[in-house]
Amino acid sequence: MNGLAVIKNNVREAREEEPVTQSEFSSLMERLGPIGPDEAAHPLCMAVSGGGDSMALALLARRWRQNVLALVVDHALRPESAEEAALTCQRLAALDIPSRQLTLGPLKPGGMQQRAREARFEILEAACVEAGGSVLLVAHHEADQEETLWMRQERGSGTRGLCGMATRTVRGRITLLRPLLGIRPERLRETLRQAGVVWCEDPSNQNRRFRRVEVRQDLTDDERQEMHDVRQRACAAQRGTEQQLAVKAARYVAWQPEGWLKFAPDALLPPLGDELLGRLIRLVGGQEYVPERQAVSALRQAGTGSLGRTCLASLRGREVGWMLYREARNLEEKVPARHGQCWDGRWRYLGSDRPDAVIAALGPHRREGRGIPACVLPALPALWSGDELLAVPEGMRGLRPDLPRVTFVWDGGSPLTGERDWNG
């Protein structure tokens, strides 16, 4: 990258400033697979920030579908953020696009960017489901993909990371679609200009203190093309890996209803032992991402230890192999006992609303019988009122039979395999 990149990108901008046509957008949506009928009870939801990319997405989607819903998140990090979100909703209304303004609650300290991403997805997912939708459109475009790949390559990402963002991804209870990954951002803004649509510009997008801004401004055309080539090769390799992982998991891994795993010794053998273990850690820990490869490899070689909110240990008694379970640390989360509420990124409550109760960890609990290891019980969800235990999950082993039961289902967000397409 060098200073000439700015000139090159300006040349590209002048050359590619053609609006996205409606037929082009319809074709992009058709390639993403079935989306469902155009019905008021099941609107097509969109994440809209008010910036040029997401406003263009909203405009194109509204032309394509009658029943849409824009979800506008107020991150509540600045005093003026609520007013800005409200302004975006007003601009959408002028385009005959219904919207809903969502406000994030206070974030816990530590890892602020990661927590903000997680909270944003949770509130978008909940709003989408509440509205009757199962699909959420997001406005990542071709330049976003190139910049993401460059930064991942800088960090030494493996094949999976170098596949970049997927056009279709299953997350939690919804499907994320990125129909604009093959569209230049300059074309999105020209689409808005020709339609007379106003959008917001975030000043931080020009602040070179952020690495992504440096990459965005400095990447040359050749370097951007290189990222497409890198992605093509990575996707081709990853498709084979996914198939092998699915076979290996089916053969050696056994899911347990309390949210833990048993797996045979051969499960962690090369060549895909580390990859499988990383996926299992993400699953059991209720995490969005797989841990770093070096950390996963170190855990596998040690044969015991903790990583990604999980613990790896040998099976006990006559069984041979390993077990992986949610560790009993960092379980302080308490959330209202409302139907559909997710807890700890793993369990979803499907009982009736309980205004008198919260969902929290079961904690230390005397095991009944020997059907399961006692170490898996503290991380189970339960209903509490102060210090009083009100109810525990139905269908779980090892719990006292006199305790009332309520319905929790596993909802760890990302499946073990098959959560996205791997097409280049």
C-alpha cells in the first residue's frame, strides 16, 4: 500500500459510479436462496444505521419487497445517538419504509467492542423474531470484504478466516444475508443520489487512528484484487474441510442434553483434531468465534484445561475419551424470566413470563444419581427469586426430583458445521 492508492481509488470511483438497478438487486437476492413469502406477518428485516450503505440496502429492499422492516439501533454511547437514530427512522418513513428504533442497554466493562457487537446482534435478532421475521439483511459490500480479508491476513488467519464474510449465515434464530458483497460502495451512494435520498456520514470513518480506516484508504486496486484471489482459494479448501468435519463429528462426538459433550480419543487426532476441538469449544461455550488456533492446539496436547468458557477433561469410570463442558466461572449473568429470553449465549427459556424471577446459573447443586458428572450441573440455567431456587430445566439428569421443572432449549447460536456457505 502507498499514497498512490488514493488516486487509484478515485479513478475507480469515477469509473464505477453506476446505480444498482432493481433487476440487479432482484438477481442478487435470488442467488441467496429461498427467503419466504412477501407477507405482512413475516417482514423482511434490515439492519439500518443511517449511513449510505445501509440506506441504499433499505431502498433496494423496499423496491423489491412490499413487506419490510428496518431495525435502527441506538448504541446509547453518545448523548446525541438517540436523536440520530430517530432522524434515520424519519428518513426511512419518507421512503415508505417502516422502522423500529432499538436501544442498547448498558454494557459491562471489558472487551467493549466485542460486547457491543454481541449486544447489537442480540437486540436485532430479538426484534426480527418478535416481528415475525427469520431473515436479517446487512449492508456489507465488496470493499468491506476486501478490507476484512486484508486485516485477517495481517493477523495470520487460517483458511476459515480467509473465506471472509458469507453471503448467507445462520446465527441464532435467524439467517443473516449480505446481498451487497459483490457491489462497490460508490455504486450504493450513486443509487441514493439518483433517488434523492439523504444519508449520514460517520466522521470516525475518516479517522486513521483505526486500522480499518488506514486499510480502506491505502489499499491499491491490485491489493484488493489479490484479496478476491485469496478468498477463492480459501473457500475451495474449506468446502472439503467442512465435509470431513461433519463426518468426524458424527462418528466420534456425542451430544448430551445438559449441554456438554463426550467424544472418543480418535476425535482429536490429526489432521482435523484441532479444528474440530475449536468448533466444539465454540458450541459448548456459547461463543460467536472459535478460539485462536495456537490456544486450541495447546489444550489438545495438554489433554485437560480450560478455554473459551469450557473445560476439557478425561471421561471418568470405565469410559474412555474426553468430555467438554461449560466451566463454572463467569456465570454471573442474570436476565428477566421472559418467554424467549436467551441466557449465557446457550439456553433459551420457553416457559411463561415470570415477573418475580430471573434466569441465572444453577450453581453448586447436590447431584442425584450418577447419570452425569457433577461438574456439568453448576452451569445449567435455573429460575431464581433472590436466594430462592424456583425451578430447574426439564429433561435434565442429576437434578433433585422435588424441584419444579420449566422448559429451556439449547440455542448456542452457531451450529458445529453448515452455518454458512463456502462458495468463493
